[in-house]
Amino acid sequence: MESVLISTPILIVDDEASVRESMRDWLVERGYQVEVAGTGEEALEMVGTKDFGLLILDYRLPGKNGLEVLREVKTTKPRIQSIIITAYPSADLNSQLRKLGASDDLLIKPIMTEDLEKIVQKKVAQTKV
């Protein structure tokens, strides 16, 4: 497969190294610029120093969870795109996502690569609007 560099930087935040590394490797193979973080606090630090177009955030993180990170990021970067991933979907999580305007941005673990590809392509396209 010929790799084409896609200019929208992506940050993957997941406390499970195997999950974040496999997502990173898969997206890098498809031409995306990807960085990773293991905690919400690390992600906030990285977002403060680099302009990411898309955040892929695990909901359950040690310390600040994915939604708390997203809320903080949205205060300074309201146009940033996001995808929340979780193995524990709930009505409460869906409600919180709706309040952030991110109700269609949820992926359930285990993540199917075709689902990840579709939503990443959609979100990257939205960063160019």
C-alpha cells in the first residue's frame, strides 16, 4: 500500500499501551501523523504544545477521564474533532457526549479497523471545513 501523508495530526489517548500502539501503527500505515499519550494529563500537556486536529480518547483513563480531557480542550480549541472509545457504553455517557456536541463520536471496544477508518476519515474531513 502506498502511503500518503495526511496533514491533520491525531492524538490517541489510552492507558492500555497495546491499544494505543496498535491504533497508532494502523493509522500511521495509512498516512496519518499520530502521537500517543497514556493519561489525560499527558494529553492536555501535549495539546497545549501542538495543534492536533483530532483526539481519540479512551473514556476510562487514570486521573482525568476522556470526557474531562475533551471538556478542557474544547475551552481553548473548540473546533478540535474527537472520538471517544470505551468498552463500557452507557446512556449517561451518550448524554454527556450530546452535551459536548459529540454524540456520533463513540466507538465501542473492541474496535473494528473498518469502523475506526470510517470515523477517522469523517473527522479529518471535518477539520478542513
